[in-house]
Amino acid sequence: MQTTDTDAYLERIGARRPVAPTLGALRELHLRHVITVPFENLSIHLGEEIALEGAALVDKVVRRARGGFCYELNGAFAELLTALGYRVSLLAGRVSGPEGRLGIPFDHMALQVDIEGNEKEGEEGAGESFLVDVGFGRNSQVPLRLDERGEQADPSGVFRIVETQEGDLDVIRNGEVQYRLERRPRELADFEGGSWWHRTSPQSLFTRSVLCSRPTGSGGRITLAGRTLITSGPGGREERTLTDQEVLPAYREHFGIELERIPQVRPLA
């Protein structure tokens, strides 16, 4: 990434440029990204191409002020973190579905970020690896320690990372497995098959519904599922069905997304 792209990305998420690639800065970047850039699958239902290429992903998130699903959000965030001096690896995951069944290979993409720093000087996180995931629904709002096997508290819940017999990692939130991660580093191109499946398969949740969602800074969440606007927070949960005239303004007001037409579930060929 060019310096101008990095600055534009930081402005997009409302974050300051870190002085150094520290854990504290990573936490701030992660939180700002999660609450600013929505998880959304609108491109699938608008007939837009999804290119798993670093510059294209950054352009979508930054220049076009859009969100995306896991490959897009974590792919773009990896570009930013790398430009800021972090050591980043792409990890493949399989999402836990009904009755604990795991999804397809390369079902999900998350990041491993290694904090180098200076362990001798007691820098927090130095020499440790962290799970960074800004592209999975109700995942943690700040990075999780990959090698920690106890509970890790987060605004989104209580997390644990448990090693499986095969050496993979189960990411557990509030007692339920969210997804299973491999530890082998991957390339962005490795996820093309998973991305294609999610965009085209009738078994994919993304082809069957239109979704745009982000947590709020007040501990709640706002979601537009089709034409249903769902807001939740300390005061409870509220749902409201929007009229056609209200949908595009809702994308603009709640997610900063400017659209020319309403996304519609597209019939599969």
C-alpha cells in the first residue's frame, strides 16, 4: 500500500497512525475497524464482482466506503496492518453450523498477527501471536491471544481458543464453537474457491439473504437484514420493517453506504 492509501484507510476507520506496531495500537485498529466497516454481502445481490486482490479490497473498503464478508474485510485489514509494520499471516477456517457440523474448506479467513517488539523491555504482547478477525459476525472486538487456553473476556462475549486433537484451533464464544482454524499460513488466492462457493451456492447463507451489520460503540449492534432493521443494546432489542423508500436512506445513515438501488436476493441459475 502507498502511504496515501494507508492514511486514507486510517481516516476511514477513524484511527491514528501508530508510532510502532504494538499490541495497544493493534487493539485500537481492530476495534475501530469492527465498529466502522460493516459486515455485508451486498455485492452478491447487486451483481458486483468480488476480486480477492489486495488493492481491489482496499479500494472497496476505503474509496467506495463499503464493507464485505470475511475474505474482503480481513484481506483488506491485512493490507493495512502489513503497511503499518505488523507481521500478518492469513489463516483458513471452517465455520461451525447446525449440530456442530463444519463448513467447507476455506469457509472463513482470519488473521494471525505476531507482535515482535522487545520482550526484554516488557512490551505488552511482545513475542506473542494474536487472532485478528474483523470479518466474522459476532467475533471479538479486540484481538485474542492465540496461545492462551483460558477465558478471554471481550465486549462481544467470553472467548476461549482450544486446540483440537489434529492440532487445529476451535474458537469458542460463550461456550459455542464459532469456527475451527488451521495454523498453516495461506495466500489470498487460496480462498478463491471458498469465495466462489459463498457467492454462488444455494447452500450458502449469503446467497439466500441480504445482510449488513456492525456493532456499535455503545455495546449494541445494528443490522439491516433484507428490509428489517434490527437494533440491540443495553436497552433491549427492536425490529422494524422498512418501506422501499426507507431502505437506501437506512444504508446511508447507519452504515455510510451509498447505493443506487436496493439489493435483492438474486435467483440462482
